[in-house]
Amino acid sequence: MKNIKNIIQPSAPVVILARPQLDENMGMVARAMMNCCLSELRLVNPRDNHLSAKAISASSGSQQILESAKCFSSLEEALQDIHFVLATSARKRDMTKEIYAPQDGIQLLHQKIGNGAKTALLFGAERTGLENKEIVYANGIVEIPLNPLHASLNLSQAVLLMGYEWHKSTLQQTNTHLESGGCPLATHTELSAFFDHIETELEKRGYFRFIDKKERMSHNLRNIFSRNNLTSSEIKTLHKIVTDLTRKPNEK
């Protein structure tokens, strides 16, 4: 059996599958990942067993990826140590997100990795794809250009296409980088904590008074900050700003 430590790139993006259904598809995803030197697989609420005989058979010699895969009960938990994530989606969304072609999205991941960020590629369930409540966690969306009359892809095909873009780009890197003054980029856990903080304070002050619009308003709020390269230090500053703005005048 191949030792994946000898062929993978430790800085490669994590592959995250949101609500995958079929064990065979998870096995084929592992195979596609091995083809493209990707090794870290995360599964959010998988329906079937990713270590079943069907999954192992479909992985075609890539079962080490399945064996080392981590399962999570929520997407937020799966993203807790991730600084930058691109979601794959073919559907138009009622939200503002940067849209990238596959090669441009991969180049962006390389830039983020060069700045010390841990990155991820996010894929949705086989039948429905990603939901808006999952897309909102992404920093951008990758759209794979296909025949508009038949743009549907199997889950493993989508992973293979993005994995191939990653693999072929590893020898074509530039020196573009973000100067962050030595401060690490904020993780999704830090971003989520800030979102919870500001939403709690806005809730207290009646910002979400239109119940039917609350979800969209919340998504827009999160998008404003997730589109930017915020550092851990900047998140702390934003926390302090919200705290100071909401403090009563006689409080210190």
C-alpha cells in the first residue's frame, strides 16, 4: 500500500464534503484526491459509512485517505482551524460573493497558503449541492464552466477537477503575498465568534426586527467580513469596537 506521506503536499487545501450521502462517492473522492496529491478529507454529517466495504473498494487503493478522514457534526466545527475556504457551486446565490474560475480560485489558495493560511475546498451533497447557510461560511465561490444545458457533476468529478487544477498549478507559482505584519490570518472560529458577538448586540438593539429578513441580513453581515483577509489582531480590535460601542455611558 502506498504511503501518502511520501506523495502529498502538507500545505495543500483540505477537502470538505458537506452532507455526503453515498459511501461509494466518498471512496471515489478519496481516489480523486490521491490522484492529485491531496490528503486531508473532512466529512460533515455523512449519511453512509466512509469506511464501508463499498467505500474502500471505490477508493481503488486510496483507503488511507478514508481512514484518516475526520467527521464533524457541523460545518462550523469542520472549519474551526481554516483561514480561507472556497466553495464550489453552479447555482446563482442571493448573496454577494466573489466568483472565481477554477484556475483563479486555485491561484488564490496558493497566495493564501504562501501567507501561512490553512485553506479548504468545500463541496456540497450529491443531490442538492451546497445550501446558502453553508455557502455563507465561504470566502468565495468557484464556478466550473460546463455545458449550460447539462452542468451537473458527480461529487468525485468536481473534486477531481479542482484537485487537478491544484496539482498542475504547483509548478506555476508567483511570489504574490499579503503583508500582514507577522500576525496570522483569523481562523473561521475567530470569525464566527465575532459574528456571534456583533449579532447578539444587534439583536438586543432591534436590528433584526423584521423576522422574515433576519436570515438574509445575517448572511450579508457575515459576507462583509468573510470576504476580507482579516487577521487575528484585527478581529480582536473589532470585538473591542463592538464592546465599546455597546457599553453604557456610565460604564468603564
